[in-house]
Amino acid sequence: MVLALVILYSIEAVSVAESSASGAVAAASGSAVQQGGSEASDAAVKQGESAASDEQSIAEEQAWVESMQSEDMSGDMSTLAEDSVIAADEVRASLQAQKAAGDAAALKAVKKAERAATYKVDPDKPMVALTFDDGPGKDTKRILKLLKKYKGRATFCVLGNRVEQYSGTIKQMNKQGCQVMGHSWDHKLLTKLSKAKIEKQLSRTADAIEDVTGEKPDMYRPPYGGLNKNVKAVSKELGQSILMWSLDTLDWKYRNANTINGKVMSGVRDGSIILCHDIHSTTADAMEKTIPALVKAGYQLVTVEELMDAKGIKPLPGKRYSQG
Ligand code: NI
């Protein structure tokens, strides 16, 4: 009898070992899961058969399953509730930021479409982008009048600290289809600044321009063309492309209308981005020659945005562009 019990015990032990081995395989293999499942249900059926009443067993099983389910669900729900309480403010802020960014992008697309409908650019004809830095100044209006007279547009890279004082001039730029972008707040060499200070120079200027034109610029020109890794990284973070130039008039140095005009007319080609400064009266004097001369030579006077579009260039944040 004792021997028989020992033998029975041994058989049961082997069976348990097999069953757990099968469980381990089941976890590792899909087909084994099915096998494991059918073994489990066989066991349940056997257990059910040996129970006093099948109905009672089924009812107990059902109650147990239901209690487990409701426990699981209440567990999930309480976790969700805790998470949502913790994250509610972050989610709300993120949604608001997304909406604001979406609104700004949508507004920009509408304004860009309006400009494209108003100012026709022929992509098959030569074009140049005149750009004016460091202003606005008292001579900027003269340049705007010339542009209007010759049905041209230009790009003004303004200093943030001049925007409020010259808001009327900036509105006029916008009205004439000219492009307005920043040139830092107060002409600091950005490569000498911390990332936080670079960020402030750029975003404060972009915000000031947006306050006047209703449109946030997505490109800027760094003072002295100064760029390094930090400046590029901040530009990228702020969604700002970087504008350079391909033709430097050195107008700040020559201060002579004929010399400046000669520099432009001898160096210009299709796609040129021409660097000038509208704070010098000699530059405005030069434009009285240069603007009609460029038009006569067959150049369309376009903004940087129009130039990029016509040449199929899509400016990316943190990247620099010097010609079309
Ligand atoms: Ni400058």
C-alpha cells in the first residue's frame, strides 16, 4: 500500500513537471499556447466532472471571472484618473501650443496665397532679391516709394528695437508686399552670446514684427552674418531659417551712390540676394539708379520668400540660404 502511494505520488510529480514545462513552452510559442489552452480546459472539464454539481461550478467560475474583470477595470480606471490629474495641465498646454502653431501656420498660408495672387512672379524670367539691413530709418520711405513706382518688392531685415518707432514704415512695407524679418534686437554678434540670450534676441524681434504686421517671420538675418553651432541650434528650435546674401554692396563703407550702383550692376545675376543697408542716405540715393536699372535689365524685384518659391527652395529651420 505504501509502495502504491509512493508510485502514485511519483506519477503525479512527473505530470506536474510536464505541465509546467508545457506552460513555459506555451509562453514562448503561439502554437504551444493553443496546446496549453486545450490542456487547461481539459483539466477544467475534469475538475468540473469531479465537482459535486456542474451548475454550481459554472456559477462559481462566472462569479470569479466577473469579479476579476471588475477589479481589473477599476484598477485601470483609477490609474487613468491619477495620470490624467497629473498630466491635465501639460496636455492642455500642449494642445493650446499645437492650436496656436496650427493657427499661425494656417494664417501664414492664407497670407502667402494672397501675396502670390497679388504679386505675380514669372519663374522663367530672371529675378533678384534686394535686402536692406539695420533699419528702418529715415531714408527707408524713399526706397519704398521707388519700389512702388517700379512695381518691385524687397526684403527688410529690421532691428527689433526700431520696430515700435518705425511701425508706420513697417506697415507700409507689408502693404506693398515687401517681406519683413528680424536682424536681432540690437545688432549683437550672436556668436558671442549664450543660447538663452540668442533666443531672446531672435524671439523678441520676431514677436515685435508680428505685433505690427500680424505675421510672425520664419527667417532672419544674423548681424555680421555671424553664425556658429549655438546660433544654428537656437534658430532650429525657434523654427527660423537663416538668410545670408550672395552680393555684398559694401554700401556702409563706400557711401557713394555710383559706387554702390556699380557694385550691384556688375555683380548681379538671376537669383542674387543683394545686401544693402537702408540707414544710409547714400544707399537710398543709389537705389534711385539701381532699381530702374535692374528693371530695365529684365530683373523682377522679388522678396526672398518669392525668390525661394520661384526657385523651388523650401527653407528649413536652422539652415542658411544665400541665393535663389
Ligand atoms: Ni547689420
